[in-house]
Amino acid sequence: MTLLDSMERTGYRQAFSNLIEGRRVTMPLTRSELDAMQPSSRSIHAGSTVRLGDAQPTAPPIHVATAFTYPTTDELDAVFADNSSGYVYSRFGNPTVNALEEAVAAIEGTDAAVAYGSGMAAIHGIVAAIARPGSTVIASRDVYGATHALLGGYLADNGVKTIFVDIRDLDGLGSLAREHQPALIFAETVSNPLMRVANVRRIAAIAHAAGAKFVLDNTFATPIVTRAVALGADAVVYSSTKHYGGHGDTTGGLVATSNDIAHKLREQNKLIGAIAAPFDAWLVLRGLRTLDLRVRKQSANAAELVAWLERDDRAESVNYPGLQSDLPTDQFCDGLHGTMLSFEILGAGRDEVFRFQDALRLIQPATTLGDIGSLVLHPATSSHRGLTPGQRVEIGIADGLVRVSAGIEDARDIIADLDQALNVALAR
């Protein structure tokens, strides 16, 4: 049998004729084409496409394909040339990931958003896109431990100088910004783990006056509590592992920003590949449907825990945005002060904190936050483990400090668990 006869028998001859005459080839393979194939070929190509017609699913689908093809190579080439016109390879863009990015941009009020494989990948991406070797970053001294290590170690080794400051000292920040002309100023809305609140609007003004971009990690606050872009942030960073996902079953990061910055981030990510996986993006999409409900309940619970701890002599100090006298109230929506708090156990060191955590029954000791279940963490041995004891003392992180992420359980049950665990820790 000649090749031409084989093409005729399998139905491919008409397809080639269509190509020669400039007509689009129907995709995917038809049932008659599949029937003409051998079983091994059918098993590869049958069922590769789902036809929905005019139906629209009520939940976003998960597109796990590595690559995407088109009826003609000219069309494929056009998408390679301009990835915004379609999908060609999942490192360059994916429909499920794009659905998440569009949703986040809408929630944050930005032009665009870019999803990453982790919160730290998002922080690295935005800092590296703005701060080139030889430039300066001014950052809050008590940022998340891994962020501190990234700025003060990895990026410093690659030519980016970071000056760590007390971000609440606005006069000092303004002087440093005028002196050093930084590429960006980096802060957290609510610091981890001491709950120190940055005055977002005023820091944004200082950054812009110095010609710098202002990057804000809004993970603790969430867009439900603080509308960062409306206050002047040029880029808002999240660990979507936390409140955005909300169920402890995904890892990811987000940057919500302008079209210009988002384009830089996407071009950068084509090379670095710190992309969000489709399934993780879908889990965050699922989580953001209940983000508002969860954060409001968690914030109410956190306020109740703080009120109880403030009355308890076993808590040496309590850190919570709502307790700060100079709070910029305009950046806290609807009187919410967030889901997070921390406190020092009276006279406790590492051993007492470990006893406390081991005694908990409802609350889980875990290195994360923002889940539907309540969580605790010992910063000195987890989130800020990479800092030296001297650096932790400088920031104000004591060995007896415990961080709490309020869940959506009944607040009375959370308090009861804290109560009995404190008794065990202090042998009462």
C-alpha cells in the first residue's frame, strides 16, 4: 500500500487537501479518523478533548495540559510571538492559572496579577524585577524571617543592598529615602510575628517622593481588612498558601500590580519558571470564594482571644493591631483588625513553649497561618529560625513568644484549649 493509499484509507488525504487549499483543519480528530487507526494510536488520542458546546461549568475547570496546539502552525507561531493572545506552553501561561490571576486583580483593584509557586517566589520575583544589581532596597526590620534572609543574604550576594529600618519611624524613613534614592521600599501591612502596623498611605507617599516603588506584603491583613492599592501600594504581595487558599492544602504566591510591572514579572518567569501549578491555582480559586466570610469570622475570633488574653496574668504581653494607640484606622476596613495575634507566655522560654504546644488539642502547632482551623507557631524556632539570637532580640522576638492564627471554630473552644495548655506549660 502506498502512502497516498494509506492517507486515503485513514481520512488524512482530505485533511492535507484542506491545508493545501488554505482551509482550517478540523480539530481534534474525528470519530471516523480514530476508527481508522490502530488500537495503540486510539488509546493515545481518544478522549483528549471535552466538547461542552454552549454549556458553561459552574466551577472553573483545571487545565493540566503542558502544551497547547492550534489548527495551523501559523497560528501556533503567532501565539509564540505574543503569549497574551493564547496559550502555548504552561510555563508561559495556563488557563486555570490565568483565571486565578484575573480574579485576584479584580479583588485587589489592580490591572493585573501574577501567580507563583510560593509566597517567597512572589517576593523574589517582584524585588528582582524592580531592584537591579547596584540598587538599594529599604525594608522593614521585622519582616518575615525568610524575607529578611532573602533581602539580607541572597539578594545582597547578587548586588542588591538592603537597609533594614523601623518602618514605623516615618521621619527616619523619609530621610533615608531621600539620601539613598532606593529602587523600592518593602513593608508588611502587619508584621510577622509582632503585629506592628505599617502606615501604608504615608509610606507610599515617602516612596513615591523618592522615585521608588512601594511593595507591600499584605498576607496578614488580606484585601478584606486592608485595600492596599487604594492606599498607594504599587505592588501587593501575598502568600496564597495562607488566607487566599485558606484550607491548608495548597502552596502559592501572588503579586497584584500594574500591567507594566506584571509584564516584567511574566517575562522574568518564563526564564525562572517559578510558576503556579494548575491544581494549586484551582485550589486558591476555590478558597477565594469564601475569603470574605472566613476572614471576618477569623477576625472576630482573634478579637475575642485578645480580650481574654489581656485579662489573663499568664500572658506577659499581647501583640495585636487593635491594641496599638497610633493605629492608622483608615487602612482597616469595617473595624476589622485581622486574624493574627501573638503573646509571650509569662516567664517562658523554649521548653515552656514546647510544653504549651504539645498540650494543645484543638489548636495545631504548624508553620503556616490563615487556615480554617486555629494554629500556633513558635517564631524563634520556626519563622525566624534563620536569624541569629542577636537579630531576634533586636527585632523584639523573645523565646517565650507564641503566634496565633485564629480559625473559624467557636471562640469559646479556642479559648478553652489555650487555657488548659497554658496551665500545662506553667505547671499550674
